[in-house]
Amino acid sequence: MRFLAALVLALPVFGHVGSPDIFLEGAAGPYPLFITIRPPVVIPGVAEVEIRARTPGIRQVRIVPTPMQGAGAKFAPTPDIATPSKDDAQFFTGSLWMMNSGSWQIRVTAEGDRGTGQLSVPVPALASRTETMGAGLGAILAALGLLLAAGAVAVMGAASGEASLEPDAGFPNAARSRSRRAMGITAAVVLAILYYGNRWWNDEAASYARIVYKPMEMTPSFSGGTLKLELKDPGWLPRQIDDFVPDHNHLMHLYVIALPGMDRVWHLHPDMTSAGKFTHVLPPMPAGRYGLYADVVHESGLPETMVAGIDLPAVAGKPLSGDDSGGASVPTGDSFALAGSGRMIFEREPAYAVKRAYAFRFRVEDAAGKPARDLELYMGMPGHAAFVKRDRTVFAHVHPTGSVPMASLAVANPGAAGHSAHHHDALPAEVSFPYGFPKPGEYRIFVQVRRADGVQTAAFDVTAR
């Protein structure tokens, strides 16, 4: 278990755990778009952008990266023009350099028959690792480097010895001595260059390692029925542990998942009592091991997810209330009987491949098998979903708008309306979530919707190949 926890904590956990790709359903003015962004794993690095227009009529799409806030957000460079697909007029792609670490955005501008619209997509530009050189390439380059060094010594020796003699002349001792002295001096210079070059390289590598993203540490404890979470900055760039902004009216969204079976899940909302310290009175829970995933958003728009585990005794607790929800969630195929009434149906694709965006659709039926008419907004959304890999190396909290927290989207699009409202006179009986699996394996999807009888939780298993 300790090894598994260390493995999870070693993964990139900015915004999500092991799921860095960004998926967003939004509108650039009159144009609904499905945007996928694959951020670089090293900074500077190239972000890959895919944009699918939901309706025809777009003639051109421009994309440009800027910092989320500050002067850089106001004075953007010249945008790149996204390349339209030759086979699909509604599909555009592009590549953008992300030059610095921090909270960034990619500004998407669409032009077409209905005018011009703009949408900014928050992008955490964070180096998640350093790129290493392959052993084979390293051996080849080392051999070539030694050959070059030996060649430089030999050339200087020849230039100071044989090259200074007349044709057919012998090789007198004086010339031989000059050649050896030149070779010795050159060898010393080459060795000094190699030594100090290696020191410079190591210093640069150490300097870069300091900007590789280090997630906030979260230490849980439990006493008197209350879960306490203490956040700590391990030392990565300027970062605060008390500058969080509400996302769906809560500073923290905490998923508590029973281990190892993942047969129970709770979606809770701890309160911050002081800088970096959160508490929450737990609901009734059986004794056992639990995985904790805590989402927060900094005022810069940068989202972070902290991971921890805790062993709990049987908790008498207090009943769930407000936006807190949870319950038993054991998948039974593509149909899940809801605790209140009716069921949820997973509109499954024939197969799921990794690194590909899908719209995961779920239909809610009442006890009579008819489309449910009592769905309500749950924290401003038609539903919430958590995608969790069975080995816990992937966790993503996703909304019908995508994997971008609404608080981050609000920072990137100040004054914009309609991104999180989803106001309907009557909500449809279907909810969908845009997402793509980052790696192959077995996943469990927890889906939550609010109905007249409270928040209902369903679970489904999926294999990504």
C-alpha cells in the first residue's frame, strides 16, 4: 500500500492525477466547440490543440497562449491559425509553444458566418518531469564526443609537428617534442572543457529540476468524528496555501473512496479553518482504508489535486446534508439501480481507446422506465463524474463542460456568462461528460445527479485499450 501511495504521488497531479489532458465543451460566441488540449510535459514545450466545431459555418480559428493574468494576458502575441482538416471542415488542429511555467490560457477565436466569438481555455503550463536521453543514443553521443576530443588532440599534435616540416624531411626530436607538448596542452584544455561543461550541464539540470511541478502535500488525521486535512507547500515556485477561490461555492471538493474495492464513494466539501487547514465532520462510514482526492483552485486559476490515504475506524458520523453526497457504488453492467428510484443507463461506445476524446453519456430513467423528469442542478451542473483508474494512478473530476474547473474558467473568461449556468426550465434526462483516458487499463466512473429525492450516485466500469 505504501508503494502504491508513493507511485500515485509521483505522478503529475496538477488539476488531476495522471490525467493532464484538458477537455472542454464551451462556446466561442455563437459557435459551440469541443476543445482538447494536450499540455507539454516539459517547459518550454509544445501544447497540441484540437478543436471540433459542433455546428458548421466556421471559416477560421485562431489560437494564442497567454498568461492567465497580468500584462501578458492583455498584450497577446500574434495568434496562430489552426489548420482545418482536409476531410472534416469542422475539425481544426494546432501546436503552440508554452514558454514559462504557471497558470496559462489558450485563447480561441472563431470567425464564420455568424461573426466572431472567443473562448479562453485555462491550461496549467507545468513541467511534470525532465526528459532523459535513451541509453543507446547516449552511448553513441559519448563515443562521438571521445572521438572528437581525440581528433582535436591529434590535429593539434600534427599541426605542431609534421605539418611544420618540409616534404620528405625526417621527424627530428625538436618537432616531436613540439608535437607532444601541443598534444598535452590540447588534452588538458579538452579535459577542462569536458569537466566544466559537465558541471554547467548538471547545474542547468538542477535548476530545471527546481521548476518541475511539486504538488502540495496533504496530511490527513481523524479524531472525534472530524477529518482534518493539513496542506503544505513542498517548495515549488511562489505558491500560497490560503489563496483558494470557490469552485461551485466550495473551496475544496473531496472525494473519499473505499479501498481496495472502490465500492463506496463520498463527495464532500471541507471548510478551511485557517491557512492550509481544512476540516469536515464525516458521515457514517465503515472501518477501513480510504483514498482521498482533494480539488482546489488558486486565485490565479491554477487547479491542484492532492492525494492521500487514511485508515478510519467505524464512524458513527452525521447524515449527509447540503451538497455532500455518496453511498455504495458497485457496478452491475450498463444499468445501475439508483438508491432513490429508477436507474441510470450508460450509453457505452463499442470500445474506448486511449488519448482520444469521448462524450460519456448517461441516461436517467424513472421507476416506470421513462426518462426521468425530476433532475435538478447539482452545484450548478446537470451532474458530476469522477474517472478513477483501478490502480489509483488516474483520477479526474469532470463536469458536463469538461475537465476544467469552473473557477478556472471564470478567471480566464471574466465577465462571460453561460459557461456554468446550464439553466433549463426542465433538465433533460441525459447528462454527458467530455473526457479521454490517458493510459490503458481498468477504470471506474462515478456519476452523480440530483433528483427530487436527493443526490444519486451510480458507478460503471470501463476498459481503455
